[in-house]
Amino acid sequence: MALQLGDQVPDFTQNSSMGDINFYEWAGDSWVVLFSHPADYTPVCTTELGLVGQLQDEFKKRNVKTMALSVDGVESHKGWINDINETQSTNINYPILADDDKKVATLYGMLHPNSSTGNTLTVRSVFVIDPDKKLKLTLTYPASTGRNFDEILRVIDSLQLTAYESVATPGNWKDGDDCVVVPSISTEDAKKKFPKGVTEIKPYLRMTPQPNK
């Protein structure tokens, strides 16, 4: 069965560019972004891993740890990291799983069913996992399109906000924008709960300034 949103993700122990990792222990009380790659020394993924290296301060602000995965081995990863650091002006200080036995790729449904390379090609997927090890977001990208990590950070902002406040975030929302009052709260109760104000556009569409700002 494919992982669904809200499922508890599988634990695993796997070798990586930073040694053996038990996923649950490594994640601890942090959020996690786990993102997969079809192979080492691939051009689009080289830019992506470099970008995640450059964005580490932004991830840390949000209590997020990052972990990449490729089905190549540790020595290949180490050589690739040297290339990433050189070409992307960064320092990769997060682990790349060496999933050469495809254990994690199989657990998380990352293997491309129509791969022409003997079903060893991992889909370019992103998994956002909360501190309870629950799956909160999945995204899958084609090989030709680099992932938008600004969008991934935006979604994490929304997930962390809506986990603790009775709001949802509208289309194109970014941190600091007005939020949607969830339907389960009446307008009367919302006005008490959100002292910054509630604007009723329709009975089912109420907006309020972001509560935690």
C-alpha cells in the first residue's frame, strides 16, 4: 500500500554519507524533509542538493532536518558531494542515504514503475514528515523539472501554523498573510478566538490575520 497523508512513516536503519542512520532516532523531535534522486551525478539533482545546502538556516529556523536519498553507494555519494560543493558554492552537511539495496525506496514507494533501467530509478519525490512521524505532504516531480524549495518551505510554514491554530491557508498564502477560519468554528466563536478580527466574505469564507504574528 502506498503511503497516504496522515500515515505514520516506516522507520529504517540505512547507511549514508554520514554513517549509519536510524531514521526515528535521527529525526528526534524535528520535522523532516526526505527527498529522493534517481542517481548520483545527475545535473538537476546536483543543483537541488546544493540549494538545500544553502537553505539550511531556513530549515533550522523551522526545526526541520533534511535528508536526501539515492540508490547509489556511499563512496559515489562522497564524490558527488565534492562536485555539489564545488559547483553550487555550498557545504553539504546533511545526510544522503545510500539506498543501493533499495530498502528505503521500496518502503516509501519511490521506485519508478516504468523505469527503463530495471526498476532501480527512484521517483523524484519529496516527503514532509512531522515530529510524530506522520506524513504531512508528498510531491513528485518529473526528471526535467527542478524542485521549488521555496514552495516546500512555504508549505512547512502552513503546516506548522495550522497544526496549532484553528485556521487554514488560502491559495498563494505566505507567512504573514491573512488566513482562512476553519469551517468547524462559528463566526461568533471565531470573533472571540481571533481578537485581531474576522472578516466574513461568505458564511463559509471567513478571513483573519495570521494568529501567531
